[in-house]
Amino acid sequence: MSFLWPAEAIRNSILEAGFIENIWKNVTTQYLEEYRVTAEKTRDSMQSSTLGVHLLLGNEAKLMRKNVVDNLSKGLISVYQGVFKK
């Protein structure tokens, strides 16, 4: 069971609210590659004093990063870039 809306449902909801679409594109592949690099660079950051997302995510940051990469890779989640104007 997923509480997430499909990308097109989100897009349609924005359009129905009266916004005009300028950009709507799937950037999942680009995000996945960037996220993999970032996750690798920061994988040991829990042991350092480096500022990073691990400070917000806590002790499970490494697992959460892995889950995001896995879910993106499997197509279970996606990342879209949208620009709309009123």
C-alpha cells in the first residue's frame, strides 16, 4: 500500500488548481546518479563531524540512503522537476 501519488496525478492536480505548466520532466535517472555519488561520499560521515543530512536523519541515515537508491533503481519511486506559473 502506498500513500504516494503517481506523478501524473500530482501534475494534474497542479494544473486543475489553475497553474500553467512551464516544465515537467522526469529527472529520476539524473537524481539517482547524483544521489549514488553523494551517498558514497558521505557513507562514513556518521563517524565524522562533517555537516550533512545524517544530522537530520540520525543513526539510520546510511540505511535510508541505501533504501532511496534501491527504490529509485527499482522504479518504486521517481523524481520529477516541475515549474508552473499562476
